[in-house]
Amino acid sequence: MPNHTTTKSRAPRNRTLTCTPEEQARYSAHLLRPSKHLTTEDLLGNIICQDFEVAYPLSSPMHL
């Protein structure tokens, strides 16, 4: 994950989360960037880091 050291002015309705370096290390271990079909078990406890339009067709439609 990129480390942004500059402070940005954010839009009032922006929902972007900012993580500490410790949080980045903790959560990066759970990031998935699927390139093939995944089951519900593959997804549980993980974070999908991908555009919805790319990830959705690879997910199990019975469980969404």
C-alpha cells in the first residue's frame, strides 16, 4: 500500500479511510486481487482490493 506523507484537503463527503503503518501491515496480509473464480470460503476473512466490475464476476453469485 502506498505511504502518503503529504496532507491532502479532502472533499467534505469523502469516505476514504486512512490507515496507520501498523494497520497497513496488518490488513495487507488479507488483501486479495482475484484473477479466477473464488468460493465463499476463499473470501471469508479477506479484503478484496479490486474494482467491483472486475471482482464481482469472479465471486460466487449464490452467496452475495
